[in-house]
Amino acid sequence: MPETPGPEFWKNLRPIENSQKPDALPEVYLPKVATDDDRYYVPFTDTVGSRPLWINVKDNTWSDVLRSKEAGLVNRHYHPHEVFAYTISGKWGYLERPWTATAGDFVYEAPGEGHTLVAYEHEEPMKTLFIVKGPLIWLDENGEPEGLFDVHDYIDMCRRHYDAVGLGADLIDSLFR
């Protein structure tokens, strides 16, 4: 049990014994993931960083907290698979869409969507939890493909950064599921 219950109605329930199958990997638990500690944010561009939370190599999928401390830009890109986003703080949007996301907003991106992600100036940094399925296809200013970024590129980028800032490249391996 994570902590001793107080007056909660379930305080006398016992945890399930053998709750995890022998071949199952443990969950990933990371406290305070929307930290302000710069070391955890891997530079994605000059103005936006990514804190990896969970990585699934087999499915080319990852989850991260994307952060921009000031006006920011992630390169134009296209998603051949779906993406989920939940805004923690700040303000962001896509130049191609009529909305602007702020704290508490959820966005579902359907497969087949291209856009230019921008973070606005705001009193709080833009922090958004993303679940990215599949690669990002980088686009030029005309919307034409000019590169690919997949889970392997993401892992390499994160390992190099974490090694350089003293967190250790192997920290990324602990996020594999």
C-alpha cells in the first residue's frame, strides 16, 4: 500500500496478492513529471524540450511532457497515426487550427493531420502531456515531406542529452515498456 489510509471507506481492503503476472513489466511511476528542472527536457528544437515518460519501441510510441518556457516552435510535421495531448500549463496551438489550448484542455489528433505546433508567450511555461503513436514526418514550408523522426531517433536524442547533462543515458532504458 502506498501510504496508510486515514478515514477512507476502503481502509480495511487488502491489496491483491500476486497482482502482477510473472512475465509482466512493472508500471512506470515518475513523480512530479512536469518539473522545471531543465536537465529532464531534451531539446527538440531551439525553443521546445521534451521530457520522456514512457517509450514503446515495438509500437513506435512514446509519451512525454513537451515544454516551452517562452514563445516556441516545433517543426512542421505530419502524423500518420493518432496523437493525444493534455495541456498542463501555458498556451499552445497549431497555426492550421482555429483553437488555442490552455491548462486543462485535451486534444485528440486523428491520423493524417499535418500542423505547425507553436507555444505562445504566457506567464506560465507551456507544458503539455503528449502520447505520440508512430513517427513524425517533418514537413517543409509547403507541407511536403522532408524527413522522418521515429521512436529510435527519439531514444537516441534522449540518451545523448541525458548523458551530456549527467542524468545518464541508461535512464531512458528504464522507460521502455
